Amino acid sequence: MGFIVAIDGPAGSGKGTITSKLSKKMNLNNIDTGAMYRCVTLEIIRNNIDLDDLEKVKEILDNINIELIKENGKQIVKLNGEDVSREIRENPVNNLVAKVSAIKEIRTKMVEMQRNMAVSQDIIMEGRDITTVVFPNADLKIYIDADVEERAKRRYLQNKSKNIECTYEEVLEDMKQRDEIDKNREVGALKLANDAIYIDTTNFTEEEVIKKIQKLIKKEKKLKKLEPKIYAERPDNRRKRIVRSIVKGSLKGLYKFFYRVEIIGEENKQKAGENGGYILCPNHINFIDAVAVVLFSKEKVRFIAKHDLGRIGILRWFEHLFDVIPIKRNTQDLEAMKRCLKALKNNEVLAIFPEGTRHGMEKNGKAKNGAAFMAIRTGKPVVPVGISGSFKLFSKVYINYGEPIDMSKYKIKGKEKEYQEQATKEIMDNIVMLTNINK
């Protein structure tokens, strides 16, 4: 799979124009998904097909040929060999494309075609559900938005430049209806992906938005190149264990100098480890609370951490030394999941922040189900951990280990997702209770 930039957003937000210009500036192939749906719409109009006649619709999908090519620096859209770049932007298609793109069979076919286009090339792709359905694991996700009045104004001026007859009021009403349809679709609804970067373009020029996204693309491309190093696994040999022991002892001494650490409930870890590995679930206050858990544990603790920490060389070295498992947050990172399950199978101690980010509870963020999923899947107990303190120099820091939680009661076939939610709630309730030790 090549490098993928996925851009979502409502109609008229400017995502199409911005994507086209970024394609040229960043040397990325631009796949205009909107044009693909418009081609299907045009073919349905030309063949006078009723949208309820799914057999006829499927027949069109089986035989349709859509090409997105560049000629003289411009993108040309070809439908069955014919240049339809202008026709797919005119009112007959505009008035029907929202309904056409809501048909499940059409979306399935288009998603298949779009994914095939990204197999062996670096691409930038825009559309209504690119970040949530087509490429949920894209390297960079952007959601471009603007006030509906501003979007209508842009679309009106765009239409006028193409000599398409319309009024601003017509465009505004059409855009409001389109927004409503797009946000409430049963399949492929317009929504903001959890890990997408939101950009409101209402008060920014096109060039300002392009420059901002350019910086994001450069950053993610650099991180993509580092991924082989970030995900590399180094064998836990004798030399590595000696270096880790020395580094751990030295850092623990420094930590004890700067903070007055008090460990509570150490015996609960011993209970959890009687039959092998277990999962530690602490709250997340700052970047050095994980360090405290690792340094003040007699056993080796493997934390799960966001993979982009590995872009910094010294942090990457420490991660490899302590066998940290890198994970791409808010994505289906199967590689990270496999490593976690393997570690637990080997009776190792795994640590994961259910909050997913620092001060997650304070931000009223939704806790992640990863720890509950792995505990239920492997039968390993969870030890909730409450970390509290101001973390001001020479202040008291409490690390409070709670009673191990047996997750076997949540292993109910057919209700895995529902019970994961309940298991996660139990973990979080215990963490909250354990953080109140110094209050």
C-alpha cells in the first residue's frame, strides 16, 4: 500500500480544489471519488434507469469503465471512453448524485475501485466517507469544513465560472438538503473520523489551507519512512537485558531524587502474576507517569505507546530497549494487536492507558476497549492503577495498584462488544477510586 492522504468534508467545503492543488504540489495521484459517483449517476440518467431497479443498477456497475487521467495538467474524467468532465458537473447530475451515492451496491463497487487504485501508488483522495469507510487506516486524515453560507457562495461562483445557470439561493437550499442527506445516510454517512485533523476554512484563504496541509503531509511522510525502524523488534538477548538493567537503575535513582514516590498495593501485582502475565491499566496524567510504572516495577513491564513517539531517535532507542509496543491510535493496528496478544500468551506484563491520551478523564473522553478486549480474549487479569500527584519537583507521587479484576465473567459469546464496554467501565471505575488516595 502506498502513502495515502484521505480528505473528507461536506459539499462546497473546498476539498476538491484543495486536493487537486495538493496533488500537484506534493506529487500525489489525485483520485476524485466524487467524479466517480457522478459518472455512475450520469450513466443511470442516460439509460433512464429507476433507482429502485437494483438489477439494472448492478448491470451498469458490472460494465462501467471510469478513468481519471491527466491531460495537459488537467484532470479528465472519462466514462466508457468518453470525456464527461463537464457533463458530470451540470444540474441533472447535481440533482441526483446524492441519492445515487446512497445506494449500498454502488458504494460497495466504488470503494472496491478506489482501494484498487491505491495499491501501488501514493495518492490523495477526497470524498464523503474516505477517512471512515474507504481508507480508515490512511496515513493522514483531514476533515475540511466551512459554514454552509460560505460553501454555497463558493459553489455558486464555481458554477458561474463554468457557465452553469443557477442562483445563490438555489445553491444554498440544495447544499442544506445535501448536508442533511449526507449526514443521515445508512451507508457511508458524512462524519468526522476520530483521528482526522479538523480544518475550518471559513475564514482562511485557499492558499493558507494548502500550506497547512502541506506541512502535515511532509510530517506524516517522514514518519512513514521511519515506520520500519519504529516497528522493528530487537531480540531480548543478554546484552540488551544488561543495558536495560543499568539504564533502569540509573533512571530510577534520578526519579527518586526528583519525586517522592509511594507505592501502594504492590501485593496486588503479585496476586495477578501468580498464573503468568497480566495487564496494568493506569490513568494517564503526563508523559512521565508511564516511566514511573516501568521503573518502580520489579518485573519487566511492556507499555503500549503511540507510534509517532518513535520519530524521535532517543525515544525510539528507549522504546526498543524496554520493548514498548508502538500503536497507531484510533485505527485498526493489527500488527500492534498481534504483539500484545503474543506478549500476554508468553506471560509478560502489558501496560495500556485506557484513556488513550493524557488527561482523558478530565476531557470526558471515551475510554478505549483495547485492554478489556485483550483481557477477555486471553483470560488474563487486569490490575487497575491510580496515579496521583502534582508532579511538581520534589512532590509526592502515588502509584496505587488495585485488586486484580477477573475478566472471565465478560466472555459471553455473541455479546463481545457489549461486554467489552461493561468491562472497560469497571476498569475505569476502579482507576478513579484508586486516584483518590491523596485527596
